[in-house]
Amino acid sequence: MKSIPFIIALRYLFGKKSHSAVNAIAIVSVAGVAVATAAVVCVLSVFNGFQSVLTGRMDTLSPDLMVTPKEGKTIANGDSLAFEIGKIKGVKIATPTLTDNALGFYNGRETPVTLKGVVPAEYAKVTSIDSLRVAGGVALKDAASANPALMSIGLAYKLSMFDYDQPLTVFAPKRTGRFNPANPAAAFVMDSLYVADIFQSLQDNYDENTVFTDISLVRDLLLYDREATAIEIKVGNPKEIDKLMDDVAAHIGPDYVVKNRLMLQEVNFRMVQIEKWMTFLLLFFILIIASFNIVTTLSMLVLEKEDSMRTMAAIGMNRTSISGVFRWESVLVSLIGGVIGLALGSILSLLQEKFGFITIAQGGDMAPMPYPVRLELMDLLITALPIALITIVCAWVAGSFAKSRMI
């Protein structure tokens, strides 16, 4: 007896109906739920793809671990601290870096620049900076000029730098001494950099105005001795990063902060996650609106089947069983739409992930890149939750309305 409402619901949904309008509306309801569900799956997969792109780009110029001072701007003796950290078991390389702002001049143009001083041979092993060169020059560690520099593509574009023979002149304010209004030029330290190559990391914070050069040159320009703004670390076993982060923190004491790659990009990842779930909520409301069609369809079906409801009562079905027919009808419509939507969204996401039919123009002479997509099982499960909730609510409404129409 318990299976009779389900069998009748299947007959109403898939059998021939005397009124085709209700059947057509049911198809529209299924399609509405399916499209909204597929949209949720595709959008969540796109945000997963962007997170993957962010992680991949982060790997190129972000070290495995970075040590920065807890207070202040610089580490007093960066070379010594890097040497101590390098002796910790599991640390492959620890190298000091010094980052600060300066003013760059080239061929009559001027712009703020971010100078990052590194130990070229060590920094090339800590990051993938050599793989980012795009202009066919030489690596920073192989440059023969006295003051070599690796310039970002954004800065080269701003300065129209296409001739490596002309130096980039950089000015930095003196950190010590008094300012003489009669001779303002004396308040600055000047030096010239010769560009060895141009790099592109596809990260705005690096590509906009960054210049890599030797750390000794930046120290001379900024009037530092052995200071560093950070110690960047390459670990021997990436699987032990979290453990090694704790070991480094315990070794150097509470005056320093140790961060891994994810922590260095915490703001960017948090923004992606917030945008992802805010978009999910918006699409969830669209899915709720699409489910209104299910309620409307079932209400029309109840009105159409009032004679059949009296027949069911005459053959011995009680009110609960009769209302169960329309509850099952609602469940079938919601689940069919949800399953089709999950399958459709998954197929579209997998096709885009594998073949990259939709592309993004990157500007300039760069080839367009495929729209990033990554399908995750957890997102499918999360998408299924609102479908289950909508199914329960619609089934309750349909069953209650059917009971109210029974005499």
C-alpha cells in the first residue's frame, strides 16, 4: 500500500495526460531547476579554476616560507639570520631580500618603482624567477654588467624601455641626515641599473613596477648595511612545510613572523572565497525562484485531478496516501531537475576544463588563455543540499494543498 502513491505519481508524471498544459508546465519546471542547478555547478567550478590559477601564479615568485620582523620594517642582521635558518634540518636555502620604494627615470620619463634586492644565485633556486623572463635577455645571476636588473613588463611598458643600452636611473631618499632646502638633490641617493631582461609573472603586485637587482646594490642605495626586509626559504620536502614552519618559528624566537605561501596570499584567497560563496547565495535564490514553478505545477495538477482524488478515496485510500501522491510528484520533479542540472553542469565544466572552448583575452600580443575551471566533488555535494531542501519544502506544500482540496 505504501508504494501505491509513488506508482500513481510516476503515472501522472510520465503517462499521457488529458490536459497537455500541465505536462508542459511540468517540463518547464524541471528545465528551470536543471538550468539553475547547472549554473551553480559551473560558477563554483569557475571560482575553483581561478583559485588554481592564483595558486599557480603564486608559486612562481613566492617562497615556500618567508620570515619577516614582527615589529618594524627590517631585520637588523639579515645575513646572519639567513645563515642560522639555513642550518635548520629540512631547510634547503634561506636567502635575505630587501624591498623598498624608489623613483625611476628613463629617457625623460619617471615613475615609482619597487626595488627588490636579492642574492641572484640563491633567489633563482628559491623561486622560479628565471622561467618568467620574456624578452630574450639573460638571467639576473648570469648578467655581466656591473648593476644588472630584471624589470617587470608593466614597468618596461610605462617607460617604453626597449633599448637595454640606456640605464634606468633610480633615486631613493636618504634615511639619515638633515634635509637642506637649498640643495634638495642632496637628500637623495642615485644609482643606475642596466636591464638584463624583462619578466612577466601574471601577478599585478609584481608586474606593475617591480625591479629585481642585487641586494648589495639596494643596500648601498638605501644606506643599509646588512639589513633585510625578509628571509625567503626553500624547503627540501614540500610535504613537511607546516612542520618546518613551526621549527623555524621556534628556532628564531617571537620577534619574527613565519608564513607559508597560503598565508602570504591570504587576502587574495579570502577574496576569491568570499566572491565564490556570495555568488552561490545569489544563485541559490534564483534556484528558489525556479522552484516556485514546481509549486504552481503541482497546484494545477491537484486541481486537475480532483475527480481522481475522489476515485482514490472511493477505493480505500486515506487522506495521507492521496496527499502522498502529490508529495511524490513534487519530489520527482525536483529531483529530476536537480540531477539533470548536476549532470549538465558537471559535463560543461569537465569539457571546458579539458578542451578550453571559452577563452579570456589577456591583452597585448599574448595568446588568450582558456577560462579556468576545476570541478570538485565537494561543490556538487554542496549544490545538492539546497536541492534537497527545496524538494522537502515543495513536497510539503503540494501535500498540504492536496489535503485542503479533499472533501
